[in-house]
Amino acid sequence: LKLKRLVKIQSIIRRLLMERKTLPMKITFIKTNLAQRNATFREMIVKERAYTQNLGLVIREYLTPLQEAVVKKKALLSQPEIDQIFSNIQTIIDVHLHLLQELQAHEEAKWPAIDGVGDIFLKMVPSFEVYGLYVKNLHVSFDNFKLMCAQREKLKHFVDSKHESTGWELLNLMSLPITQIH
């Protein structure tokens, strides 16, 4: 009976000594893992913010002025042509603005122990279906847009001036959703 107690006490002491010995390693691992996860999460937010800002250029610099020109009867493109070229890019931007808000709210709520990020994306999976229509129309949109620019001097001038002022070519901006889904 005494021997069993002694073995039990010895076992407890060995376990405590081992925990004391490994505790610094566990703390280092947890801090490193947490730091890496947080850095990755913050990078995700930065990239999502840049993506939405760049897509916002499409709306602000190209889509809105072209639509306003239709209303003012000074159209460079008809509304059906605008719809065909820009497809559902506004919906894509809206999805990503919502995603950005979700990520930022998650950061505020969970910092510094960020977890559950996958749940945000799982919740938004149905929203990402908007990419299907965009991808389906992209090749035709690009070809038609290039043809229209070649045939319409005012449109080409408009596009060139926007390229100069933003530093972005419209087709490069319009390609961003394709690179985002890789």
C-alpha cells in the first residue's frame, strides 16, 4: 500500500517537473502560432481593402461616368453595352465590401486570439456565386470593349484619360476578380 502511494506521488512529481520543463516551449509555440495567425489575418484584411478600393475605381472612374453620360444623352456607350462590358462587377464589389466589414468586425471582437475566420467564409460561400456570371461574360466583354474603343474615338479618349489619371487600364482593373478567385 505504501509502495503504491510512493509510486503515485513519484508519478505526480515527474509529471509536474516535465510540465515545468516544457511550459516555456508551449508558451513559445502558442505565442508564435498566434502571432503568425494574426499576421496572416491582418494581411488578409489589407489585401481585401486594396482589392475593394481597386474595384471601386472601376465604378467611380468608369462605370458611373459612362452611366451618367447615358442619362445626359451624351453616351459613349449604350446602357446595354455598359451592362455587357461591366457585367455584375457592382455586385462583386458589394460582396467584398461585406466580407471586409465581416473581417474587420471579427478582428475587433476576437483580437488578439483570432480564430473562426473560416466560419466567415463558409457563411459567405453563396455570395461568391456572383463570380460565375462575371467569368462567363469576361472574354466577350473584353473583346467587345476593345472593338468599341477601336471604333469610337471619344470612348478611346475617355478610357485613355482615365488610365492616365488612375494609373490603371480598365481591362486590368476588370481582370482583378479573376485573380482574386485563384
